[in-house]
Amino acid sequence: MRIGAQQPALTVTERGILEMLMRRSPAAVDRRSIALSVWENEADALGSNTIDVHMARLRAKLAAGRVRIESVRAVGYRIVAR
């Protein structure tokens, strides 16, 4: 994914989250599915704010792009076009 002429530097975890959101777009992806897909031990991600921190960093890196990540209350996250 490019933002303008540049490709943002994503970590392996951020790339995994972004790929999952893009594959399931426009549907919302629940936190458990994200954790199962991206982390080996999903309990670590679900039991803390790990997913929230990664989402905040990913949103910041995608801020200038044509997509944004939305929180879907009581469901999870989804990626939408601006």
C-alpha cells in the first residue's frame, strides 16, 4: 500500500493487521480474529491493550492515505475509503 509516492514503513504485526482488514473489507473484523491471525498466543493480545496500541500506530501511518481504520463499537475494526 502506498501513501502518495511513499510506502509507509510497517512492522510485521501492522502489515498483518492491515492485510486482514483489507481482505475482509468492508466488513468489520472482531478483535479475536485479529489476535488469532496476527499473534501466536492470542491471549496476550486480547488480555491487554496491545491491539489498541497497534491500531493507533497503524492509523497514524495511514493518516495521509486514501483509507482510514474505523472502530466499530462492540465489534472491532474495519478499513474504509476516504
